[in-house]
Amino acid sequence: MDQLDYKIEDAVQLNKPQIAALKKLEIFTARDLLLHFPFRYLDFSKTQKLKELKTGESVSVSVTIKTIASRFSFRGRMSLAEALVSDDTASVKVVWFNQSYLAKTLKKGEAIFLAGTPEVYKGTLQFVNPIYEKASDFPVHTSRLVPVYHLKSGVYPKTFRNLVKSCLPLVSGLSDDLPAKILNQHELPNLKDTVRFSHFPENLEQAGLANKRLAFEELFINQLAAQKTKLELRAKAAYPIGFDQALIKNLLARLPFELTPAQKKAAWEILQDLEKNLPMNRLLEGDVGSGKTLVALMALAQAAGAGFQTVFLAPTEILAKQHFETAKKYILSPQSLSTDTRCVLFTQNFSIVNSKETKKRNLLEEIREGMPGLYFGTHALLQKTVKFKNLALVAIDEQHRWGVEQRAELIGSQAKVPHLLSLSATPIPRTLKLARFGELDVSQIRTKPKNRKAILTRLVDSRDRQKAYAFIEKQARAGRQAFVITPLIEESDTLGVKAAKAELSVLQKAFPNLKIGLLHGRMKGADKDTAMADFLANKTQILVSTSVVEVGVDVPNASVILIEGAERFGLSQLHQFRGRVGRAEHQSHCFLFLSQETPEAKERLSAFCKTADGFELAELDLKSRGFGEIYGQAQSGWNFKYFNPDYLALIEPARQAARGLLTDDPGLKKYPGLWAKIKDKIIHFE
Ligand code: ADP
Ligand code: MG
């Protein structure tokens, strides 16, 4: 066995707590240790003579210990070690608080390096708690860019650096999974150099190169898995669904409005894809309120009308129910669909066929037998017990991951792969889309239905709260309704429920004449349903809600949304909230309140007030808050460690490289190392 793969405790001397701490970091072998990279550096690369020292500058010095002793400071109530050190230019005092043992570790006459920032004390310069190490040709704690690691308690930064240093000679045994040709082409260091450069760089360029290589590798692996998945998908067939003009005509005739040109174009693109026997992979992107649901419903109706099963997956029960109701209203008619086509709602709490409650067991049986129809549901539809027989189309709403995995889960033992349509209101820069999932076709709805007015957005000073309330009161008297969003707290958290309830009682006092409803993620499905139904029917005029309301809830009569603690949300998310109003002809308003009125928050949010374009807001989020904001907290599958917005330019090269390699060697037979890295990431369709 290669020394690199020895257990770490056999390769170097370690005590039990250290071994345990390393295990927590998933470091079991010397290889793991070497591949645990620092995330930043302390810059102690500047070395100085003692005579040149200045306050406030991080430096390293090379000195000899003249005297060293420990004592107890009664005033500070702590023990300390005090030393006088010198070089050939001057002497300087050094104090280490709470480290009196150093008086024994370090000896008079010993040559050491110190790293720190000198301070003035009683008129003279001194070092307080500097990092020290024995003088050597290869310092690792001082006199260089010093690596800083994510660690767990039980292992000190110094210990960890020493461990890396002692394992560093093993680097010669590391083999690189990335082909040399690709590295050369993109001027990236090989793995050996990357390890050396990353842990102990000679300068920032080296550290930067190492990071770049790691980011590239991550993107490359990600692309390789995505493209391999795509290859597998391409080898599969889908059910071709013929265009049924009469059906679409009937459906459109039932709508109380005309489709917008953008909706028509998107629907056209989708219906054309459905006619092919290649699985569709399409993202339908459009700002909140742009009318994506109907476009999706047209596609689902088309497939269901042809006798297939179709699924519309929603992230929440509320939303699944809402789509189900919309579908029943517009689609479920004897004219447009054959009589044995159904609209089904299948969630944790519901199991309804058309208007009839049905036993889950019976419904599951019908699904297995291939009963055609439109199945609306949540994750409940992804359970193993749900076995579709001829599922031809899956539409996924507001799922930023584009449903690739979900489609694979739904496929069961079917020979054919369903077409996939993903709906998203989160505008994602194209480059990032590629990073997440190779290529996918995109239909965009960039214009809204004509009857919409711009939503007037205002950042409200806390002193003007009563004015905002008075405004809501007036709107309610005119027949309108309002959402109130409580500050962001984990949806599952009882604190979130508490906050929402507290807000409810505040508002009940402020609006004694209005009925106020409450909606939060911890409520039972039926209660949520009642709360939504009451609001929709204007039985309640105000709905207090946690962020559950974010995703797609449609109440056209609502004209005000008041958001508390707005600074805690990303702009994209605020935009989603704002999209809850302005969904009909009424002039709508969005009021933002801050829980902490900092200048940064005010600036960020005033940009939000001025911008109605979701794409622009997403770009702002990307700049100010990185990727996380765009993809939302709950997004898994976006777990890049090294890739960040600085490396956007690497996406395209990584994609090309992955494609080139797979063209050469689709099974990655020549690259077992790469295969091992992607094999669990490929999504199989069988
Ligand atoms: P989103 O794209 O955010 O999912 P929805 O599909 O929920 O938007 O549509 C928002 C609202 O606009 C719904 O009430 C829907 O009935 C309505 N709507 C959809 N298309 C049109 C249209 N062409 N003209 C007028 N209203 C429309
Ligand atoms: Mg929607």
C-alpha cells in the first residue's frame, strides 16, 4: 500500500483527541490530510530587523532569546511568559499571556522566528502573543504566507501545519486525475504542485494558481457528471406527444384572458419539443406573475389528452393545491379532455381525484395501472410506493434545481423517460446555469400580462409605521387585501411560528376592524388550506405569513405586501415576495421595514425599490452575497467548495474540457480516477 493511504495515526505521531478531531474533518489518511486545503493565509511573509519595527504592521523577525521567565500578573490575574529577544540591530520585549509554560519550552540562547504585529506599551515597542517557532530553513508558522484551515477542536492550527509539513514529502506519490493535456492547455498546476502551493505558497501568485486549479477541477468534475448524465439521457427515448389543436383551442377558449405573446412563444417551443421522441429538457423562466403556470398546464393537458400520465410537482402543498384548482377550472372539461382523464391531487394530506376524496391505496393502484391524467403533488409523489406506468411529462414548479433528480426518481421501471419542464422565477445568469447542469433549453417569458401596473416599493422608516398601517386600512376599506411577512427564521423552527403569532397579535390590535389570518410552515395541511382559502375569499383581509408564502401563491385581490426585517432577505427572495401582489389590475404596494437600520441595508434595499427587473436583482445578489442567495438556503446540489464568483470565467473551459474528454472516451475507461469521482453523481435513468 502506498504510504499516502496509511492510517494517519500510523504515518505521524498523534494523540487520541487529535485523531478524533481529524476524523471529524474526514481526514483518515495522509492523502486526506494533504488534500485538506487552507481557505486563507495570514501574511507574515515580510521579515524585518528589530530596528525597523513599526506598530501596526504584520511581520516576522528572526531573533535569539536573551532572557525568558514566567511570572504571575496580579493585576491581570493571569500567568505570563516574558522574554527579551534580539538580533544584530536591536532588542525587543515579548509577552505571552496565559502561556507561562513557554518559559520552559523556549531556552535562553535559542534562535527563533516570531510573527505578529508589534504594539507600543509604555513608550516602547513589544510583541504580545506572537506566533513562535524554532528557526529553520522551512518555517511554517512564521516568515511566510501562513495557511489557515477549517479545523475542529482537538487539533490546533500549529499542530495541523506541522502535520502537513511532515506529510509533505509524500506528495511525490500523488497521482493526478486531471489529464496533463487539459492542465497544460489552461496553464494550471498539476496536483503535486497544487498541494505544495496551496499549503505553503512562496507568494500569492502560487496560492492563487492552486486555488484556480481546485476551482477548475471542481467545475470539471461537475461538468463531467452532468454531461455523462446527458449522454445517458440521450440514449433513452421519450413518448412523442402529437400536437392536438382542438384540445389547445378548447383550453384557450375557457380562459378569461388572452395569452401574452411571450406565453404563446414559450408554449409553442414546449409543444414542439413534446412531439419528439427525445426527452425534453427545458427550463421555463419568467418573473413572478408572468403566467408560467398556464403554459405548463397547456403542455400537461396535451400529454394527458393523448392518454399519458403527467406530473406537476410543487414545493409546497398550498401551491400544489392551487395548481390543481386552476387546472380543474380551465382544463377539466369534457370538451378538452376525454372523460377518463383526471386531475389528481396527491400530497401528504390530500388524495383527491377531480372533486372526490379517494383512498390513497386505491389511487396508488390506479397510478400503477396507468390511469392517465394530471397529477399535482409535492414530494409525496416521489415516494417509492408511487409507481407510474406511462409517465410522459414532468413539470416542476419553482425548483431551482431543475428537477433532473426528481425526474429520475419518478421514472420507476418505465422504459421511457418523461419529458421535463422546469419552471423558475429565479433568473439565473446563463453561465451559472451551465455550471449547475450542462446544457438545457430555455424558454423565457420576459413580459407580463398587460393589465399589470408597476408595484410601488418603499423603504419605510420605523417612525412611519402608523402611516403604513393607515394605508393598509384604507386599501382594505376599498376592498383590497394585504400580506404581512414576518422576519426570516428557519421555517421548521418553533421560533418562526412564535414570531408569526406575535406579529398576528400586534396586528390584531392595530387593525381591530379587520380579520387577520395566519400562515406558517408548521401548520397542518388542512389548516394552511383554510387560511389560504379564507384569504382568497377575502374572509380575512390581512394574511400574516412566514416565508412559505414566497413560492407562487396567487391572490389577485391582494394589493399590499408589508415585509418586516427586509434586510435579512436576499433581493431575489424579496422580489419573490413582492410578486405576491400586483397580480391583477389593482395598483399595488410593497413596504419594507428594517429590523436594523444600517446604512448598508438601506443602500441595498433602496436599489431594490428602484428595480423591478428580477434578472437585474439576481445579478446584484450575486455580486453582494455570492451564490447562496440565488439558490436559496435549502438548495443542496450546489455544494462547491472552491468555485466562487471569481472563477465564473472557468465554467466554459471546464465544460469544453469535459465534453472533449467524453467524446474521446465516453466510458472514461482510460480515467478510472475521474470515473470514481463522478460515478455517484451521475443520474441514471432506469
Ligand atoms: P407565475 O409565472 O408567477 O407562476 P402565474 O402563472 O401564477 O405566474 O400567473 C399569475 C396570474 O396571472 C394568475 O392569476 C394567472 O391566472 C394570471 N395570468 C396568466 N396569464 C395571463 C394573461 N395572459 N393575461 C392575464 N392574466 C394572466
Ligand atoms: Mg408560479
